[in-house]
Amino acid sequence: MKNRKIYFYWVFLFFIFSLILSFFYRVNQENYKKISQIKENIVKHPENLPTKEMARLTTFWFKNIKADIYRLETIQYIGGNVIHAEYKKYLYTILDLITELNPYFENPYIIGQLLLPDYNYRYENLDKKEQENYIIQGEKIGLKGVKNFCDEEKLEKIKNEFDLKKIWTEEVYTNPCKSYKVPFHLAFVYYFHKKDPETSAYYYKVTSANKDSIEGAKVMSAIMQWKSWDREKSIFMFLSMAKESEKENKKCQALADQLGNIGVWIINKSIRLDAKLIESIEKTRNKSFWKFNEKREKEFLDDAKCSNYVNKTIREINLLYIEKANEKFKQKNNGLSARNAQALFEEWYLEFLPTDFQQYGDYGIIYQYNPDTQKFDYEMGNY
């Protein structure tokens, strides 16, 4: 009798165990189907994604797992739609969904701020309104990141404090955010895309208050408080982005450091911004990086590449050199500007004509006067 009871006991346990295994098998099957569905939605049909409100209500305690799946598949979505930057169409929707399910994934905020506002005239065909919309989306995802990563009380204190030394040394301002990266990239968005240097200066102050921040953040927060010298601000801003990108690329990082020193010397007027310096920088650039070509253009212009920002730094130095020559030209021509850098070179206002890194054989980026901004700028063409 006793043996019979033991027998039925083990049969019962086996039955229960089988039910549990069957249950987990079915759950895993459903999970696999759901993951496949998510992949299909993001890569091929992102317009069918659930709203962030619906996703939040239907994920229950699996929010982090589902957010991670969306995050990983976003990379595939971008890669699958990279031609003509078509990935931008639904990128904000996807990133907003991810950060709703898990507000503490840092990368989605950074990806959005880097990719959404940027515009490449060779690959994208957007009107001004569409470009502006993507800039607004980049700003929105950045502000959402600040809301989720930063201490609102500390932000308010930093906003009302203009003594940078206090911000850097007093505990009441220290570490306003869980990480410096979100406000750091938002500062870039505000300066270059929103054309709002005042708000950009504020976010550089916030960035510089974080102990984990990059070395150049304090320099940028100081520079951004200046009332003028916009071209110099651009130089140091691109350098700060270079120092943030590809930290393992020692060659590029060393060149960024050299350019940083040159920038400081230019500001302090301890070095002349002349043809000899510009030619020397161009030769160093050409030795440091492989020659730009159309097939590898994506590598050169990748927002994650140190070389991209170093090349843009050198472009800004070139434009600063050209603008100083143009001031002399205007003094002798009743305030009229030269039409481009080659005209200044032909009239002997420039002793050396700098060549931008982005060239495509018989055409490329040239330095042209922009009557709307009344400054020199770069555009695609030839002299």
C-alpha cells in the first residue's frame, strides 16, 4: 500500500512537471513569435508599431526586455533604410517608444540627437520644413533624456549661476545628471541646428558640472559664455565632439589635442593665423587620414568618427582664416565682400588657398560667401 502511494505521488509530480514544461514551452514559443513580430515591424513596417501608451499598457513587467528588443532592432532598421536617410521617417517614433518602456537606456537619446537633426545634401532631398521637423525631433528626444537623467533642482541652480568656478567646485551643483552625454549632445543640437547659443551655453554648463564629463566640457562652457567669436566656438565644439568619439583612435585623438592647442593660441594671439599655419594643418590632415573618396564617404562623415569632427574643425579654421582675409578685402572695396575664397587668393588677400577634405574629383566642398549670414560658409561646387 505504501509503495502504491509513493508510485502515485511520483506520477502526480511527473504530471505537474510536464504541465509546467509545456506551459513554459508555449510561453517561449509566443515570445519568439512576438520578437519576430517586433523585428518585422521595425525593419519593414515601422508604421505598424504600437503607440507608446499602448506599448506601456500591454508590456506589464516585461518593459525592459521589450525595450531592449526594440533598441537592438533599431540598429537593423537604420541599416536597412540607410539609403537616402529613409530611416529618419520613423526613427523618432521608435526611439520615443523605447525610452517610454525604459527611460534609462542612454543610447537611444544619443542616437536621436546625432542622426535626426543632421542633413546631408548629397543623400537627402528634404525641404526646409522637413529638415526643421527632424531638428525639432532631435531636440525633443534630447529634452526627454534630460528629464529622465537629470536632477531638476540642480538644473535650476546651474541655470541661475554664472560663476563657473562655483559650478565646478561646489557640491550643490555637482553631478546634476546620471551621465554627461545626454546634455552634452543637446548642447550641440542647440548651437548648430537650433542656432540658439544661449541655450547651448546652459547645457554645456550642465555637462561641465558632471564629474564623469570629458576634459573639454569646462573649456566649452567657458567659451560659450563669450558674447562673440562664433567661429572659434565652432572650432572648440567640433573638437569636443572629436574627443567624445572614438577614444581608442590614438592618432585622431592626438591630432584633436594639437588642434585644441592651436585654437587656444589663436584666441590668445600667441600664434598667427596665416598661410604657413593653414598649409601646415592641411598637410598634417592629409598625412593623418586616408584620402577622402566617394566610396568610403559614409566612413568619413560618420557621426561616431573622430576623423569626421577633426576634419570639420579644420574646415572651421580654414573659414576663420578666409574671413580675416575678407575683412581686409572689404576695407578696400567699400564694404563689398569677395564672392569666394579663390577670388581672395587671386587678388592676393590669401597667400594659400585651403582645400576642404570633402572632394569628389573635379568638384567638392568650396568656401563661398553667404550674403544671408554675411559670413563665409561651405557648399558643394567648384571654383
